[in-house]
Amino acid sequence: MMNSQQQKEFLQATAWLRPLTRWAAAFSIRSEGILPAWFRNLPLKVVKHILAKDLARMTSTCKSHK
């Protein structure tokens, strides 16, 4: 579990990703019924992958500083 300081650092480190996240969500919603689900959700999966990598990097960095 991350403490509040770690959460703030994570939010600051991933702030650049917010516009892409909004666009990916809008793309998925707007293209429902037009595109297949695997393609429609691909941008969201990319964002999820980036966030997971950043979180893993930050938590491993925090553990090494203890």
C-alpha cells in the first residue's frame, strides 16, 4: 500500500498521461458499436501498461530507499 506522499509523487510523475487517458476513454466510448472491442480498448490498455510500469518502478525505488 502506498502512503499519501507516495501517491502524490505517483500522481505528479504521471500527470503527463492524463490527457492521453481522457482521449483513450473518449475514443473507446465513441467507437462502441463501430469498432471491435479489442481495437476500441487498445489505447486504454496502453495507458494501463504505462501506469503499471511507472507504479512498479516507483515502488521498487521506494523499497530500495528504506
